[in-house]
Amino acid sequence: MKSILEGLLFVVGDDGLTIDEISKILEITTDESKILVLELKKDYEENNRGIRIDFLGNTFKLTTRREHKDYYEKLIQETNSSNLSQAALEIIAIIIYNQPVTRIKVDEIRGIGSAHIIRKLVAKNFLKEIGREESPGRPILYKTTNDLLDYFGISSLDDLPKLEEKNEEYKETDLFSSKYKE
């Protein structure tokens, strides 16, 4: 059961799980859930692991150890100095021209998942969460930051080129006639 709980906490990520949710999913009592969480938390502490279980915002979450904070900051600083990938540039362009926008909308426009890259752009402080959309699931809304503008040497979003809507007229083609004669 502990390994199932560990997997559940990993899957939900930053959202975490409440004791009631753990009880319902694992089909055990709240007292059994509390004992299970405490046992897993103890396992992480005894083995001096890089992650641990914290109780934050009325939920249990997997978090990194505070004493390793300097190393995590180095990682983020190193990734900040690296160039942006083509995918990151695509996502930035989509968000700039559609902000505020949800990750789901970005995925629809790109045709591929963007969650991992959006998390990296948030960690670099190029994007920020500005609230939640009033739709089912209440997805997070993202917007660009001033750090992103600084990175590209842009003083304001007004300096970006305007997107022109293409209004192309298509001619009907007779598919049954051919320009080639027999």
C-alpha cells in the first residue's frame, strides 16, 4: 500500500492529496490512511532521501529536502543560462499572442503536450500563473513576465509585430475534370 500511495503522490504532483482522498482511493479508513502516510514519511526520513512528504495546504505532497536548496537553485540558474529550445520558443509565442492562456489551449494550438516545457519556463520566471479559468477543472492561466521581455530585449509587448489574420479565398475546383486530355 505504501508504494501505491507513493505513486499517487507522485502523479498528483503539486496538487497533493488529502487524507479523505487517500482513504477513498485506497478504500481504507482515515485512521489507516494517516498511519500509512506517517509510515511512508518515516521511510523517506530514515533513508535520508532527496524527497520527503510534507503536509502543506491541507494536503500531503512529495517535496524536495530544504537542505538541498542550494543545489536546486544551481540547476535552475544553469538552465536559465542555456538557450531556449524550438518548442519553448513556440510556446512563448503562443502565450504572448493569446495571454492569458491555459496549458490546454497551448497544447491544442501546438498539437502536442507542453506541460514539461511550461514548468521549465515558469521556473525560469519567463511565465507566471495569474489565476484560474472559470471552466470545468479550473485550469491555470499563464502569462509572460517582464523577465521574458528582458531576455529578448523587448521593452513592451506593444513592440512585438502584430499578427495578421489571413483571409484567403479558396477557388472551388472541379475534381472530376482534368487539364489533361486523353
